[in-house]
Amino acid sequence: MSGHDSKYFSTTKKGEIPELKEELNSQYKDKRKDAVKKVIAAMTVGKDVSLLFTDVVNCMQTENLELKKLVYLYLINYAKSQPDLAILAVNTFVKDSQDPNPLIRALAVRTMGCIRVDKITEYLCDPLQRCLKDDDPYVLKTAAICVAKLYDINSELVEDRGFLDSLKDLISDNNPMVVANAVAALSEIQEHSCRPVFEITTPTLSKLLTALNECTEWGQVFILDALSRYKASDAREAENIVERVTPRLQHANCAVVLSAVKMILQQMDRITSTDIVRNLCKKMAPPLVTLLSSEPEIQYVALRNINLIIQKRPTILAHEIKVFFCKYNDPIYVKMEKLEIMIKLASDRNIDQLLLEFKEYATEVDVDFVRKAVRAIGRCAIKLDRAAERCISVLLELIKIKVNYVVQEAIIVIKDIFRRYPNTYESIIATLCESLDTLDEPEAKASMIWIIGEYAERIDNADELLESFLESFPEEPPQVQLQLLTATVKLFLKKPTEGPQQMIQVVLNNATVETDNPDLRDRAYIYWRLLSTDPEAAKDVVLAEKPVISDDSNQLDPSLLDELLANIATLSSVYHKPPDAFVTRTKMATHKTEDGDHPDAHETGYSDSPSHAAAAAASPPASSSSVPYAAARQLPPAPVPDLLGDLIGVDNNAIVPTDQLAAPSGPPLPILLPASTGQGLQISAQLARQDGQIFYSLLFENNTQVTLDGFMIQFNKNSFGLAAAGPLQVPPLPPGASTRALLPMVLFQNLSAGPPSSLLQVAVKNNQQLVWYFNDRILLHVFFVEDGRMERTSFLETWRLIPDSNEVQKEFPGIVVSSAKATLDRLAASNMLFIAKRKQANQDVFYFSAKIPRGIPFLIELTTAIGSPGVQCAIKTPNPEMAPMFFESIESLLKN
């Protein structure tokens, strides 16, 4: 619609629909055209004009290209709500796809691809087939994109009609835009396919590199992104590819530049010549610097990408530190990102320049920016040994200006510097103590208290300084209270005189009796017992030599960094998160099984076993699923606890109390403490999961002659660090009575060392009896989280990535699966989530995924003949030592 068509948006007639209907059926072409424009205008502003569907469709039979485009626009918008009427347009679409005018042919195919209606889709195939063989490049490039749209609607149809092969043929086309669109379509299809669709071969590579020089800027982005996933066979090939792509670094479009940088970085890993790598680093610097002269929004995107690039290749911008200096009119988000990059690029050569800049920034008006600048000085001191003294001098100068938030931030970073360089710069403590009265932020207070406690022997009035904080101990935040407790104990151990002795009594009393914070109370009890039993042991524990902290500038895990670098120039590189962390992929259309409930794995590329299927599948770009595995490998495995050594003999008041929710009646719980053992007290208990939370369900039965009250519970160290989340408040239990309790649990608070074990050792006491100890069993399915479901493609790729040595199998000959649906429902209730099913001879093979906290996945294959005894279970997981616990758990689920 032209600039003179605004009049169509201004009508407010009451009988608008009937009038439009009359005009759409007018015998005059101009009147019909004006009517369609009015309909489109009404549709654009949100009015419902779907009643005119038939009348608008009748206007399709026209030679006027503008009118045809408007009608097609209307069809795209309303075809979904009027699928039966949309069929009326099919004949016109088919006719237009054979029109002599290539614009009309392309328009017809594009519109049919945009109408996501199944009834239309089947009629699209023949016109699309013809357009994929068309002589006109405009029609070809439109048809290529249409194949990707059709694949999203019906992937089976695309594969059966051979459209994928036609797309691959288009890569050999002479027109670069056709090649670019074919690459874009194949890349899109590959993301949603569970098998290899688009693999770049040596002949394909040559064609793509040739097309790269001639296609539009967005076509170049598509081709460069595809090339970045290509793995060169050797260093020579990688060098040739990089040489052909390097001119793209000079492109005016930022997206092309970043895509070229991504491609070059991926290929540099395969180049062995240090000279070539050095030259490439030099060539990449100017285009990256140029990006920083763009608008602030583009600058920010460039800076986030540069942040990743210099973590992998810091030499690229090592000599360009000045371009990251903050300008007075930079938005705060740009300034913050520039600071991060300057810290990463800091070296002995440029530290003097940086310190002058940081000192200047510390006098700015934006408080958050000032804090970040002061912290940057500290981080540089920790990173560079030789520059530490100069950094401290700048920090002391900033303290002298007496700006409250500057002083507090300086004290926080100086504490970190003391940790990095112990017994080196303690002479400045006196200057820090002068600012004691101005501290009002928890982190600054805690840092100052740590310094006083750590160097109490060098501070003459350390007791007086700490005493000034003790007056407000109950009102202080937990962070400050914990530091005060530890600092007071350090002071007492270093100066065991009367003053510190009185202080320690006051602090321990406040921390154990007056507080509700379990962390503070636990630490206080530990210190109390250490000091009362063995002061020398207390010295060894509290005054032990601390590990030297290190620079945290490159904080990303190497595997995550590689994944983010593979996604440069996308949102992933701006968020610094893998795509799967913030994008939920659209699920592909699935096929019904014989049960009609679940997708059939056999139809989507599953072979005899997941390992075979995974080997046959393409290797997609690294995804975030690899990140939890890294975390899983770092998780220390937990062993079977030997004895309740840390429970026996502990003061009963020191037992961590736990919270209790009113528990509904439920299925029978296993008896763990029989009445014969518990002198009349019987306890039944079991771990359970409800609404994403782990609970310990308990049943107390009083078979004694007295009322039992004051129940408390404690858990010994265990493989999952299970501990109670709050106090256990069981009401007084009269003789002959029983009560249930549902106790919330927390994880990773009480970890034991060694291999994983299902043993959970529990201690329960009350006011009338001794402490009772009993053993429970940890069933792994209680820890399966609700978001453990994997897409099929992720399942296959993950099975392939986990080594075969991590696959563990077990048979359960006595178990009979009588109903597939009931078993699937029962496993789903425990968050063992169904992926797919296939037939193997007379047996059914089911695939499931599950995940426990800290992102550790379990990939499960169950093979059984329905109604016959015998179940075979195979699992793959990054932590195969957990397999016995898993099999114990799956056996209990299948038996129930």
C-alpha cells in the first residue's frame, strides 16, 4: 500500500462489513481493489473481518499484482481460523504457481508455505516440486525457504517427496542467493531433524565459498554460520578456508563481521602454524575495534562477544586496550562491559594506564559504576603479582577521599588482596581501621571483621575494635554475625586473655541461644565443643593456613566457552548462556505407536540400540547439555558412612532441628525402628517427593506407658548430603497414640566422601528416652527432578557423547510388566520421563530420561515382553558409580 492509502484506516462506519461485502463483489476492478485495501486496513488495526473470507478469496482471480498480494496477505492471516474455506483458494494457488510471471509464481508458493493448514499442505507439494526445478532464481530462492516451512509442518511429507534432495541440488546453483537460501533452509531443517540432513563435503565447501563473495549480506551470514560447523580435515584445508573468508572481516554489516570471526575462530583450532595464527589474530583486531564505534546497542552486543573471544584468544586485542576506555557519554551497560574486558586484558605492560583510568572512574557520579571500578582495581591486583603494590597505593588514595561507598568497596577488595598475598601488605591495616565507624554495608563490615580477626596479633586494640561490633550483634545480617563469631574465636586463640575470654562467652551465647539462624548456631556449637575439649585442635582448625585465592577474570568453564564461541553473533553470546538454557525448541510432529499414546522411536531413526542410533546420527553443534556433565564430573562421589561417629556423643542441644509440615495419611511406611527395639516407640519412615520438594515422611507410634514429647532428629553424612530443612515439632504423643510428620529436606548440606551409597543413617531422640539410631534406604527416584525430559535429538546425541564404558546393564528375571501404560504412568510419576518406544522381535523397548540435582542425567533403556517375566534395563550416565542405586530404585518401582 502506498503512502496515499492512509485514508483506508480512518473509516468508522457502522455498517462497515455489509458495505465492504458489496464493494468486494463490485463489477469494477478499482472498486474491488479499494475494498480489499479497506479490509487489510481493518485487519491491521485488529478488527475481525473474517466474515468476508469468501468475498476476498473471490478477488484472487486478477491480473493485478498489487491486489493479488493484498488477498494473499489476508489469506495468511485468516486461513487458520477458516481452514475449510481456505481450500477454495487452492486452485488459484496452483494456477498462479504456473504463471509466466516469476513474481507471481514465487508469491503463490511463498503464500502456500505461510498458510499452516494441513488441508492446504498436501496441495502445496506439486507446485513446490515445480518451483524447485524453475529456471528463475527468484522462484528458486523462494521455494527453498518454503521447503523449510513445510518441514516444520509435516517433516514426513518433505522426506517422502524428495524435497531435501532438491534442496541439496540447489547448493550447486549458479545464483548465489539461491545457494544462500538453500543453506539457510537446510540449516533450519538440520536443527529439528534427528538424523544428518546437511553435511558439508569438499565439493559443497568449494561452492559455498564461491557463493560467499557474491550473495547479499544476510546470505553471507547463513553461509558463514554453516561453514563454522564444518570441521576441516587438516591444517592446510583450514588455512585455505580462512584465507577465503578473511575478506568478510571488512564488511560494513556487523552480523557478517561477527559471523566471519566465529568461522575463523573455529578453524584456528585446527591450524598448527603459530605464524598464521598470529597473523589472523592481527587481522581480526581492526574489525572488532570498528564495531565499537557503532550505536551503544551494537557496541554492547560487540562487547559481549569480545568478552568471549578474548577469553579464548587474548592476543587478538592485547594491544587495543585504549578502545575500551569508557567515555563520559557511554550508557552504564556499555561502561560495565568495558570494565570487564579491561580486567581480562590487564597485563604488566598496560596496568599503569588502567590504574589511572580506574582511579578516574572511581570519582564518577554513578555509584554502581564506581563500585565496579574500585573492585576492578582489586581484581587487577589479584591477577598481576607485580602490580599488586601499585593497586594498593591507588586503593589507599581512594580511601583518603572519604567517600563512604568508595571506602567500603576498597575494604572489600583489600580483604581479597590479603587472601591472595598473605603477610605482605598488612602495614596498611592501621589506615583501614580509621574508617571503622563509617562502615554500614554487610559485605564491608564482614570484610573488616575478617581482617581484624585474621591479624588480631598485629592489632593492639583488636578486642576493642571487635567489641564495637558486638554491641549490635543480634541486629546484624547473618554474613556479619558469622564473621564476628569466627573473628572472636581467632582473637581468643591468639590472645587468650580475660577480655577476649569474656567476649567469646558473650558471642557463643548469642550465637547458640539468641539466634534462629541454623548456620550460625551450628558453627557456634562446633567452636564451643572445640574450645572446651581441645584448644590446640581448635587452633589447628580455626587458624589453619588458608589456600591462596586466584584471579577469577576468566570465570567461564572451557567447555561452556567453546560452546558459546560456536554461537557468536547470536543471543547466546550476549546472554553468555548456551541456547538450550533460554530457548525451548519446537517439538516435531510425532507419529503414533500401536498404543496411540507415545511416539515411535523406530520411525525417527532409532536402530537396535540407542548407541547404534546415536552413532548413525549427525553430530549437532555442542549444546548446553554438555555443561551439566562437566558439573557432574566435578561432583565428588559420596561413600558409605562407616559409623555414626559424628552423632554419638554430640550434645543433644546441638542436633540440627528440622521443620515439620502437617502430613496427610498415606500408604504404609516401612518400619525402621520396631517397638521391640525402641522400648515401645515404633518409627516408620521413607523419603518421598511432592511438588518438586523432597520430604522425609515419618509415622511415630507410642506403645509405652508414658507420654513422649520433645522429638528431635539428625541425619548422618550421606551420599546426597541430605539434612533436615527446619525443626521437627511432633506434638506430645500419649500412650497408644500415633502421628505422622512430613519433614522437608535439603540437599548437599551433609555430604560424605567415597562412592555413592543408598544408606541413610538417622538418629531420633525425645525427652523421655535415649537417642535411637536406625538405617533407612535412599531410593534414587526420589531425587529425579521434574525437568528431566529430553528431546529425541538431545537423547541420541547425549547417548553418543557419554562413553560406552559408562553403560551399565542389569536383568530382573522375576519382574512381569503386565501393562505398558500403567508402567509408563508409574515411572512418569517418579519423573522417569518417556522418550520413545520401538519393537524388537517379540519385545518392546522403551526409552526414558531422568535427571538428578546438579544436572546429572540418566538415559534408560527398558526391554521386556509385555505379560512375560523378565525385564532388562540398560542405563548411561556420566556417573556410572550410581548404577547400583538406580537399579535398586527401578526394581522397587517396577515391583509396585
